[in-house]
Amino acid sequence: MKKRIRVLDTTLRDGSQAEGVSFSVSDRLVIASKLDEFGVDYVEGGFPLSNPKEAEFFNELKKRRLKKAKPVAFGMTRRKDTSAKEDAGVASLIAAGTPAVTVVAKTWDLHVQAVLRTSLRESLNMIEDTVSHLKSHGLEVLFDAEHFFDGYRDNKEFALKALRVAAGAGADAVVLCDTNGGSLPAEIEVVVRDVASQFELPLGIHTHNDSGVAVAGSLAAVDAGATHVQGTINGFGERCGNADLTALIPNLVLKKGRTCRCGRNLAKLTELSRFVYEVANVSLQNNQPYVGESAFAHKSGLHADAVAKKTTTFEHVTPGLVGNERRFLVSELAGSSALLAKAERYKLLRDKDARRKVLKRIKELERDGYHFEAAEGSFELIARKLLGGYERFFEPLEYRVVVNRKGGEHETVTEASLKVRVGDAMEHVVSEGDGPVNALDNALRKALEPFFPELRNVRLIDYKVRVIDAVAGTAAKVRVIVQSKDHESTWGTVGVSENIIDASWEAILDSVEYKLIKERAERSRK
Ligand SMILES: [Zn+2]
């Protein structure tokens, strides 16, 4: 029976070293509790000595407590030529009040001599003294062997000696670190196997992604006997990042049949990944394995056709296992199967002729510059217009937008006036806005909300404009994609025109029509 894998998440410590990532104390607290909920064994929270934000996080954590995960404070062995008892860094580790601590020490002789500038003997004393002092305070001690793989390559005897000293002083686990991220999986496997043959205590692996193989290196280490893995959510970390737990964990559970406490929550992995992106204010990486938006998106007609017949043909795992979903992108490449699977969600396009009809129309529109990959709302309206199920709730008759910049005052006023027919009523409204699109959106709402109060909870959350390559002799067109949102869902709509306001207007109209149709369909289902 293979041993259970323990997972240490270091998003808050190593992950916060990533360029562009900075976590506040409250960010740290929400991420820690999300990781706890997900089921990681350890949450490494930071470096209490180096950073007051991290020390404050540990103070706050003492009040709240995680349910199952152990919070871990991180620090170094004592400085040279002193004692662990008198060392401020070691004291801050104890003061953090966590049940477990990580102590990092140099296990590469080059670093001892060139960076620490002390003797190999003293560097081993530092390990001995620090680990045994922390053990005497009743702490679980994880020993991070920094630069271990480089050290093993250059001076194997010293690197192994450092581990032996840590183990002898009572370390609970020894974690082999590929700090520079330069080691390849085959080498990691050989080294870990050698270490595993000489040590009884649990071995851990901590890899960086500088060679693009951090996850592969960690998997190789587990194959060779490591039972403790370290990494970050989304692979956040300095330079090229750390081993990405959102790939490492599903690989261990789904591909290698290993067990870990978070294994049963694998279906929450995608949500966890996006949550961390959101809190870190970093945009999603679409092609991220397992959890990316595109991880199970099928575009080519041939692939989509095969996947619709049997999902295993082009999918390595079922997306739902990691909480992700299969998507079929509508595009020029898509055959009718992609369309079918997409439309199945709306119970449209059951028969072949209907599908062919819609596909033909989509292709025409794509030639005109439309794009439906991010505009499912507009896609559904087209399908309904061709096949039935479309209802016209209002008729826009005329709009006018005036942008007036008053000289000298740097104040630009935008006003939109709008005529819309709703049933027998004729609405004529005027609205102001921050710009022409905003003014038009405001005017449309003003005209329609008295008739359709459900529009009050719709918000425009994103607006993107793309210039489409002009064909010789014609003016350039723009494509506008609008993302809208209500309490339950988000949807995209698209407009194309040579006139940016017209393109925007088209996308906004689609958004409103889609909302009204969606609402009507939901009501009739109830
Ligand atoms: Zn690291």
C-alpha cells in the first residue's frame, strides 16, 4: 500500500515572491481558509521575521484557527557563530505560534562558502542547534534542504551529511529543494531514490519551474519515494514559478492513483485556482492544464465531432473531476458537432437541417467579422431567430448621441436620446453618460426598465473593442464584445460595424434581448 502524500501549499510564502503578486493580511487570511477547506495538509504562511505583514498574518491566524490544515511559519537556521536560543529569526518562528515550522538551510557547499562565508562544520552546527532548539519547543520541524540537487551534484557527501544532521536533531521531514529550478526529472528521480534508501523519515520535494518541468520533477520524486510535496496554486512564484499544485495534485490522484487529503475535493480545484487569481488580481492563464478556461475547449471541427461522440477521444480526463467544464468553441473551424453540443445546452438544434442552417449563418457572419467564442448570447439569438423561440420584446427605432466638449473647462458631456417601441407604447428618452456607449446603455435601460424590471439586475462588466483587418478598398470595421451579468450568470454578446457606436449598440441590444429571452425561458420552466 502506497503511503499517503502530504501537500504543503506555499502560495503565501514562495508564491508571493512572484512578480506582480502582493498579498495583504486579509488576502492571506481568505486564501489560507480556502486552502484549508480544499484540504491541503500544510499552509506555509510566510516569513515572520522578514515581513511585518507576514507576522501580522500569524497573529490573526492565532485568533481564527484553520480547521484541519496546519499553518507553517518559515525561517532560516540561526546565524553563524551564535546560538539558536539567542537568534532573532529562530525566536520569531517560535513566536509565530504555528504547530509546524519550516527551517531552510544551505546544503550546497558552494553557498556555505561563498554566501554564508563560514565553514562546512559551522553550517552543520547551525542545522543541529536550530532543529533541536525548535524540537525542544514541541514544534513539528520540516527541514528544507536548499539547493539540494546542486549540492548533491557538487559535494554529495556534504549534502547528505546536512540531511543526516537535521534528521539526527529530530526533524520530522526532510524536503529536497531544487531551488534554482535547473534539475531535470530523471536526475531528480535518481537522487531522491538514493536519499530514500538511506533515510527513514518522510522525504519531501520542492521544485521550481525554471526548466519548465517543476511538476514533472515533483512527480519523479514521488515515484522515487517522496511522500511530501510542496508547491503553489497556479504555480505562482519567483522567476518562472513553483511547481503548480493545480497540475501536480490531479496528476498524483488521477494518473498515479496516490491518495492525499485534498484528493476528495478535486472537483473544487478549478474554483480554487480562479479564486487565487482573483485575490491576487492576476489574469487567468487560459491554457493552464486541468483548470484553464481552454483546458477542455474544443475548436477544430474534427476534434469537436470526435469528442461529441466519445469524450475520451480528445480528453485526457473528464473535466468535471477537477471542477472544470468542456466547451465547444463556435468558429469557422467548427463542424456541426461543436454547434450541436453547444446548442444542446439550450435544447435547440435537435435536427440536422436546423444545425446546417445555423452553421451556414454563423459562417457568413464570421466572414463579416463576427466572433462567437465569447458571445454565446448573440449565438443563441441567431439560432432562435432561425429556428423559432425568438420573441421581439421591443423595437429600437432611432438613436442620437451628442458629445459636447466645452472649451477650456475640460468637461465633456455626452447625451443620448432614444426612441423605442414597446408593444403599443412609444418611448422617447434622453440620458447622459460618461461616454457615448454608457449614455446609450443608460437611455435603453431608462426606456425599458418600466416594462421589464428584471433588467435592473443586469450590469455590463466588460467591454472590448477590436479593430478587424480592413480588406483593401473598404473602411476598417470594429468588433465590440460586451460581457453582461445578472445574479446567476454572465453572457457575452457581439456587434460589428465600421462605426464603433453602432457596433456597441448592436452588442448592447443583444445583451438586453438575451436577458429577456433567458428570463422568459426560465419562467416557463418553473
Ligand atoms: Zn522555493
